[in-house]
Amino acid sequence: MNFIPYLFPIVGAAIGYFTNDIAIRMLFRPHRPIGIGQFKIQGLLPKRRNDIAESVAATVEKELISMQDLSGVLYDIDFSSAIDKIVDIHFDSANNKEKKELFSKINLTINAFMRPRIKKSLNENKDELIHEFIQEIERNVDFKEIIVRNIEDYSLDQMEDIVMSVSSRELRYITIIGGVLGFLVGLIQMIIYLII
């Protein structure tokens, strides 16, 4: 009796499983191109790292967080207590620096007069301050560049760990599905072989 056809499903399952496993590993490795002559292979992530960083940064900037989002958050925050605290710290440190008694009394009087007025003015005009602050950020801060730089600062091993920690279960399923599909193809081949 010929047992070879009965091995088709097992061989198909092994081929499907291991080819999918290799394909997943090749998302990350090899880090550097290897090969002979013009035929070279390199992992997708290492090879396209800059393109991926640019694409992720553009998506984050356009779709996930924008200056309008940041503006909305800043306008919704109540900065009153923070403003009061900063003004108090500034005036208290100015009081502590003054050594001469006459100047200290004058300084305390001026501070007592100015402190509540400055707090009131800053609190009344905080929306304008936030608006100016946001405009300065828009003129001087490139979120896309910051995101690209931060992504590129990750080592390839760190990036691989991040992707694997997020999607290890799904990648494992892909490997298993490769084995199942390979088994089914082998089973069909076995049936066809035995019928013919």
C-alpha cells in the first residue's frame, strides 16, 4: 500500500504553517539587507522604516490629533488656579529677595496692590493668551516631524516588540491559518490522487 498520498495533508500543513511563520518574521528581519549580487532581502519594517514613520506621523497629525483638537482641550481647561499659583509664586519670590526694610515695605504694598489685579487680568484674558499660545505652536511646532523623529529613535528590536505585543495573537492566528489551509490543500491533493 502506498502511504505517500496520506502524507500530503501533513506536508501541506507544515508548508503552510512554516511559510506564514517565515513571512511574519520577515516583517522584522533581517535588519540589514542580505543576499548575493542584486538579489537581496530585508525585513519590511527595517527597509521601509522611514516611509512607515512618515505615514504614521501623517495619519496621527491628520486623523488622530490636530491643532483644533488641542485648541478645544486648552479652551476647556480651567487655568484659574494655575494662574493664581504662578502669580503668587512670582510675588512671593520677589518679596523674599528684597533685603532692605524700607524697600521691603514698599514692595509689599505694591505687591498687595498688583497681585489681585494681575490675577484678574490674566484670568479675564486667558482665552486670548491661549489663542496666542496656540498660534505660536502652529508657527513653530511641527508635530509630524516630532512623531517621525520619535519613531525613528526606536530601535528595530523595540519596534518589533511593540508590534508583537499589540498583535501577537493575530499573527499567531495567521500562522495557524496557513497550516490549516496547507492541510486542506494537501487533503484535496490526496483525494484527487486517490481517485485518479
